[in-house]
Amino acid sequence: MYKVIGTAKSRAARVLWMLEELGQGYDHDPAGPRSDSVIAHNPAGKVPVLLVDGTPITDSAAIMQFLADRHGALTYPAGTIERAQQDSLLHFLLDEFDAVLWMAARHSFILPEDKRCPEVKSSLKWEFERSQKALVARMGPGPFLMGDKITVPDILLAHCLIWAQGAKFPITEPALEEFLTRMRERPAFQRAMAR
Ligand SMILES: N[C@@H](CCC(=O)N[C@@H](CS)C(=O)NCC(=O)O)C(=O)O
């Protein structure tokens, strides 16, 4: 029923991880961005793409939330206060973590060389540190962002923190280091990364 297109070294890792958490079977095409099998389903050439019985869905956050809703796990139900708080965290992470890391990547190796401004990275690192403080200030005792229950934003956050380590964006908040250690220990994460 499900086919994930996109190398596990990309944001496709989030979708692989989610499917493993949900215990759903899937096929995986580890295609790179802008490859023919990606462009066939997403004219933007971006990964991940999830094929659901052949119908493509793009954008990792939308895909993760779709899967969570469809299988009734890792999410609060739509229309509840908890779901609003969960979505709010998701959007905060997309704005303040994902977008900052993506901007740094664009100015490091994605944009054509003559369009890159590498000096923007020090400003982005400063923003990333500030956003970590803001996130920790709204986190409860855990172990997950929404308390006892793992939800979609936990996977997004853990993936962004791993991305940050690779991009040499320091994780400055001990609570986030501890969160990442816990998330990495999850068998579903390890199965997804084994791909
Ligand atoms: N918001 C999208 C972003 C997708 C995206 O930009 N993916 C990167 C790889 S992680 C990509 O395919 N980049 C190729 C490009 O921008 O040309 C998502 O979360 O899926």
C-alpha cells in the first residue's frame, strides 16, 4: 500500500521512522532528489514522496501527520486542544529548526555557487541556539514533547537534532541532548536507519 521515495539520508528518514513506529509495511525506493523516479511523482524533484496505492503525497510533515491520523497513533485526534498544541509544536519546529537548517544547507551546497552567502550561517547558528531555549521553555517534564505520549513533532525534532549535529549546529540545551538520546534508542528509529 505504501511506497516511500527518497534516500534515508534526507527528510525521507522521518517517513521511514514513522512507518516503523506504526508497524506498517512499505516499499522503499532510496532515490536522490531530482532523480527521474522522484520527478515522475513530484515535479519539484524533492524528497520524500509517499505513494499511497500509487497516489503521491509530498512534504514530510504532511506525510507523517497523514500516517498518524490514518492509523490512529502518534497523534491526538483532530479538533482537540491537545491536537492544537501538537500542531503548534510541529509548526514551531518547521519554522525555527527545519527552516534554519535548510537555509544553512542551501547556502552550503544546494544553491548554485554564485548564489551562496556562507556568512549567513553564523546568524543561523545564533537563531538555532535561541530557538532551542524557546523550545525548552515550553517543554514539560517529558519524556516527549506532549508528555507521556510520543507524537509527530517528536520525530521531527529528533530528526532536526540529528541533522544539526551533521551540519555542526551545536545542540546547546542539555534537555534536547537527553531527548535525542532517548529517541535514538527507539527500535523503530534503529530499524529505519538500518536502511
Ligand atoms: N518541506 C519539504 C522539503 C523537502 C526537501 O526540500 N527535501 C530535500 C531533501 S531533504 C530535497 O529534496 N532537496 C532537493 C532540492 O531542493 O532541490 C519536506 O519536509 O518534505
